[in-house]
Amino acid sequence: MLRAEGISKNYYRKRDGSNVFTAVQPTDFELPEGQVTEITGRSGSGKSTLLNLLAGLLAPSTGKVWLDDADLYALPDGALSRLRNRRVGVIPQGQSGLHSLTVLENVLLPARLYGRGPVPEARARQLLERMGIADLADVRPGDLSGGEMRRMAIARALILEPSVVLADEPTGDLDDGNTAAVLELLRDTARQGAAVLLVTHEAGAARYADAVYRMDSGRLTRE
């Protein structure tokens, strides 16, 4: 289980600390295995900041984040990177991909890091098929649309069958059909035992979720 204890994030806009912006108010939060948890809220409400805190990508101002018995921000950088690679799949809000690699190579990249075991090419191709971009496996990201890039990033995040999936607006630039395909894939990922966090504005996403929270001015409340 991924859980946060009293985490918050402050940004100090003057060196003397006299002007402070609190992006995330002190928060306790648990992300249970086998469930999809949705966080909704207006742009700028702190949703993405909270996701990055939970992912081990942004150190909190206060509090701790635990993945099972590992205190993420107490780990050395190398150990944290290895843990994230092995256990956490992050679907970023923006478009991401290495332009020197093909779509298939981008999806397989997490499996090639740290030289662990055989490369799961069959799973990569299955994910590309599920995302409707199997025919683009040998294409480079510069030739993809925004929606195709997003679906490539989703496949990459899921390639190692992570126990935690953190998805930041994964359907932001997708049409209705591809939006449904992505949400169904995340729902299936939870059914297989993963803890899935879905940060989204998508109006119909709540029907795929087991729990829904709202973020407002950095404060998280359950719907």
C-alpha cells in the first residue's frame, strides 16, 4: 500500500520566507491495492503536486510517504530510483518520450534500466495493441500526434506491471473512444491488484473509480 502521513508542500516566494504559497495542505492519504482512486478538482488546486509527492518525485515540506515499509524520502537517490522503476508506474500529464527511440523502444525503456531479466517485448506489443497504436511500434515520437504520444506513455508506465500506478490527466488529449480504452485499462490494472490513482477532469471517470476525492486550494476531501 502507498500511504502518506501529514504531507504538505510549501513554496517560498521570497528568500526570507515572508511570502509562502501552500500547494498541498497537510494531508493523510492511503492508496489501497486493487482499487482505482480518483482525485478531481480545478486546475491549480494541487492535484498534480500531490501526485508528484506520492510518486517520490517531489520532496514534501512536511510528512512522509510510505510504499509498504519503505519511507520514500529517507532512501538514497539511487535506491529511490530503483524502487520507482520496479514498483511505481507514472503517467505524466505532458507528452514524454525519447525521440531517438521508436515507440516500442520507448515502451521497453523501463525494462532495460538496471539490466534486470529478459525484456518483455510480448507484453509491450500487447499494451500497444490495447492502446490502438500497435502499427506505430517502429515509428519515432516526432511522427506521433499528441494523443498517440499519450498512449505510448501509458503503455510505458504499465510495462513492468507496477504495484502502484499514478496517472496525471491520462485522457487529457484523447477522443471519447480512446478515453474509454484508457480508463478501462486502468480499471483492469486495479483488478489485477495494483493501486491506481487517477487525477483527472474527465467527467465520466468517476464510474471507473472505487473512491473519489476532490482537491480545492490544496485541501483534499472525500466526495
